[in-house]
Amino acid sequence: MTKLKIGLLFGGKSGEHQVSITSARAIALGFSVEENREKYEVIPLYIDQAGNWWGKEVAEGILKSGEPKPVEKDTKKNWHFPEECGEIEVFFPILHGPNGEDGTVQGLLTLMEVPFVGAGVLGSAVGMDKIAMKNAFACAGLPQVKYIAVNRSEIFSSPCVFPKVCDRLEAELGYPCFVKPANLGSSVGISKAKNRAELEKALDEAANLDRRVIVEAGVKAREVECAVLGNDNPSASVVGEITYNADFYDYTTKYTDGLASLIIPADIPNNISETIKEMAIKAFLAVDSRGLSRVDFFYIPETGEVLINEINTLPGFTALSMYPKLWEASGIGFPQLLDKLITLAQNN
């Protein structure tokens, strides 16, 4: 039987480069089990932190070591694609962050006319941009925390304007509030502000990372997540909960073993679990996602409220990642999940 050639595309220029490598290693291992090895040939392709593309030989070395390829400061950009690209029948991009899950690579793969795992250009772009995402959720009637969008120009404006921005955020959102770059994932650049000084610092830091910034009202709630799998008729997994001792679920807490606990399934009432599943599918369709997504929620036990937080159209596949763990608890093991994602990509 002829094996289907899968292009495992990983690395990238974003701050989530290492997370991408870790996810790619787990995926490569999942394809190596006997049930998948007989069906698929994995061709890894690596994008270094300068944006250069590398073929199978270099990519396999990165997967083996788990370490990024060093980049010389004066290295000229290598814009040509590795020869192996012409052999690939389905791409599996596992590029996290900007220039990876924001529609840019998806646009390139669309132009190449090769099927790929995950959302297309629109779904990826809307899912990545927290402001556009929240607007889509609002149009779909999904309840969410109160938020305000701010542009870099407002934050870096004249001294008489910036205090007015802070005054508005204080008056409408209060403290604590969370300041986030609109287009970064994995909690990169997110700050929790509990007073005016922290708010000003957080806005400055976020504006240095992104032109668009979103500020959200803080809410005392349990953080729960649901995985979605499918195209036009997606299914939702069991609901999981994240617990941690940090002030909030930041990058370090998310990707450091032992700093956060995943409780699967979450210990919540059945009706709340069903509501979350329904909302997860609704959010998936609202942003026009495809293949896979993880949807994050706030659950407030005292009132029974469920508020949608965000959607991740290309969630992590590391050993600590919630997405594959949720499906494993729902009866779909990691190798089987990869197989389903390839099938969904071919039938997009």
C-alpha cells in the first residue's frame, strides 16, 4: 500500500518556537506507531527563527535533539522551499503564534493547493486576533467578559491622551484586569493589572508586542476547556479544568511540568458540561474553524454562568497539552486523533 506523505511543518519565527518543536516531536511519535506507520510517511520541515526553511535532514535533527537550530545574525534569508515540499500530499502545520496560526501559512498552503490540517485563512486569522474573535463571539450571542480594545497609537500617544485611556479602562473594567496583545498565543505578553501603575506598565509591554491590544475585566471563576474535532459537523470532547497556584495561567505556568494540573473530566454539573460543549461548537463555527480547536471558558459556580474566553484553532500537542488529553478521555487516543485530523484535512 502506498503511504500518504505528510508534511510536518514546525518551528517558525514567533516566541512560541520551542513549543512548536515540542508539539512536533509528540506528533512525529504519534505517527510512528504501527497503526499509523503503515499508512503515513512523515516528512518533517523546519522553519528556523530567522524564517529560513529546512528540509528533512535538518528537521529530523531538530526533532531528535528538541533544540532549535542556531541562527547567525547575518544569515541571509533562504526563501526557497525544500525539494521535499513537492512530494507532500497533506501538510500538518504545527506552527504556533504569528506567521503560523494566524492565516499566513494557511494562505501559502492554500496557494500551493495542498490539503492541510486545521482552519483555513479566515478561521485562523479570526481565531488568532482576540479582538476579531470576540466580535465574532458577540455576533454569535456567546456570553463573555467585558473587554475594551486599544490601539498602540493610543498607548504611545501624547501625555495628555494616555491618562484618558487609563481612566476609561479603570471606570469601565475596574481591577483586576488583564492586558493582552491581540495576536499572540500561549499567554505570551499577558499581564494582570491590579492598580494604575501596573496597568500603565502592562499596556506599554503589550503595545511593544502588538499594534492592537485588548483589556479584559477580571473575573473570579474556574477555568475549563473543551476540544472540538470536525469540519462542518464538529464534535465536542469531555470538559477539562485547569488548576494552578500562580497568579494567573501565564506562559511559564502553562508549559512547565508540575506548575498546573489538568483535571479531566472536570468536576462540574452535567448540565454545565453540556452547555460548555454546545458553546464550544458554536464558537468553532462562529470563527469558521476546521479540523480542530480548543475552546476556553470561565465557569462561575456561584451564579452558574459560563463565559467564553477564547478559541485556539491550532492548540499545542505537547505532553502537557489539554487538546489531545481531552480527546483521549473521550475515547480517541493520540495516534487515532492524528489519523482523524488527516482525514478531515483531505475532506475540507
